Amino acid sequence: MKDNLAFIDRTVFKEGNILFFFFLIACFFSRLDSKIFFIDIFSHLGFQILIGGILLFFILLFLKRFWASVICIFVCIIFATDILLSCSHCNAVLKDRSQIRNKLRLISFNISYENSVENFNNIREMILSEKPDIVQFQEFSSQMQDKIKTLRSIFPYSTELNKPKNPFDSLILSKHPLTNTKVDDNHVVTTNLILNEAEISIVGIHLLVGGSKKVFNDALQQISYLKTIVSNTNKNLILLGDLNMTSTSKRFAKFLKETNLYTYTSYKNITSTWPAFLPNFLGIQIDHILFSNNFKMIIKKTSNSFGSVHRPLIVELSY
Amino acid sequence: MKHRVFNLIELLIVVVIIGILTTVGMIISYKTDKFQDLNKKFDRQKEYKERLYNQG
């Protein structure tokens, strides 16, 4: 018994080992596609876990734990490689500007339900300066919706702008005609964008985030519903909104693969959209603009949050 | 003694990280429930308005 306790004391409570074991568990949880909400959180924090692992490497070096620091950096390398290789649909970027044919500029902005309407003037200024073709708003109050209506002169087409919206619904405004708009119970709005005589299917969605088992299951149901919508469309498609997933998550990579949608993620130019009160490099990107394989991303950036807990995501696509 | 203090700091870091994750989860859960209540209220209002509209 005494020997066992001494062994536990030597292994678990050796300087740096508690953090080291926690790091290993976090890495393991992060690479699972788990249906348990608490484990699922780790999968979205892959980049933060990696930064933590690198910091831990220096702490272990400082403590003169040579072998532990070697294992730590080795795990970091495997972990980073797995994150980079797991999302094969996260590299749809157009670097050669001479290949740009037509451009489409989009903004996806989760305004936050509690955001004061006084911030709308700044939001409007941002939209006017960015000159998007399509803007998607989510989590807006009815007072904010009244303010959004003032954008009608710039964006004459919309997905039922005058109808009252639920907090998780999306509102899409467009400079180009929208047809066959459908808003359904899963907080999904589908519409067809008519652009240069071609039709592009636009899907706006706010995926629920599971703080409880029930809501998490609802979010998984929404994802399978989205898969059905995407597989039933034979047109080019753009899916945008607050997906409550990051590109380091296995669930996100699997979703892209199954729907054959693409995006671009850069770990050099980080575009975190949540939470807006943290610096860009500490946040995560949970708002996304995904597209079918005829599109390529030219620009991806974020702007100020204007009182929201999200930053707006601004994307320019070539098609 | 120094060794035990370091252990305590390590445990504290782990507890703080788990605490932040749990708190964020609870806040999100609370907000989602609130929004879903708003959804239900909104649907009831819509039904009521539709009923009024059909009546007259």
C-alpha cells in the first residue's frame, strides 16, 4: 500500500506532471468526434490546446524535465499534423489573382440579441464601406430588425425582411434577386440567388450549441437536416452562419466531407469571430461561409464587433 | 514544501480551465433556453394573431 502511494506521489505529483497529464487528456478528447457535450468542447479548442502544449514544453524545460519536455513537443507535432491533415476541405483559396473571374462578397454577422440598437449606425457604416453583395444577420431583436429594414435602399432583396423572426433565425439581404425563399423550423433559411443569369443556392443557418444534452442533440439533428438540404441541391451552394464549430473539430471536417463543401482556414492570419472581447489570436472562428467546389476564397477577414459578442465575418469568393 | 506549492499551482490551473469551460457551457445553456422560451412565446403570439385574423 505504502509502495503504491509512493509510486502515485512520484508519477502524478512530480513537478509539471499534473499539467502534462491534463494536456495529454485534452489532446485525446480534442481528436474525438464525441457525442458528449463536454468532450466536444475540447475538439473546438485545438489551436488553444496546441499553444498550451508549447507553453508547457518551455515550463518542463525550465523544470529540467528533459524526457517529459521531449514527449510534450512530440505530442504537439503529432497533434498539429493531425489538425492540419484532418480537414481536407479547408484549403479552397485562390492565391493567383489573375484567375479571378467573377466576385461575390458576403458578410455573416451574429449581432447578439442584447446588442443595443444605438450600435446599428456603426454596423451600417461597416456594411457600406465593405460593399458586400449579400449580408446575413443572426440573433437580432425586433428593434434591431426595424433598423435593418433601413438597409432596403442598398439591398432591395431579402428573405422575408418584414416578417417577425425568432432569435435563432437568419435574415439574408441581397443586392441581387432572391427567389424561392423558405424559412423552416430548424432555423434554416434557403433561397436562390440570381447572379449573371445563373442560380446559386444560399443557405443560412444558426446551429444550436449544446449546453445540455438535449440542445446538443438538437444541434446534431440540425446538422443531419443540413446534410439532406445540401445533398438535394444540384446547384452551386453557399452555406453561411454561426455554426458553433471550429475548423479544428473532427465534426466540422466530417460535415465538410459529407456535404462536399469547402472553406479556407489559415492559422497564420487568424480570423476568430468569438468571443469578441478576447484578442483575435485567443478566440475561435465559429461563424463560417462554406461553398461548393466551383468557388474559391479570395479574401477572408473580420471587422469590429460593434457591441456584439461575435465579430462579423467578411468573405470574398471567386466563381 | 516548494514542490507541494508547485503542485497546488498546477491543480489550480487545471481547476480554473475546467471551471471556465463549465461556466461558458452553463451560460450558453441558459441563453439557449431563454431563446427557446422566446421562440415558444413568439410562436404563441403568431398563433394568436393568426386566430384573430381568421376571426375577423
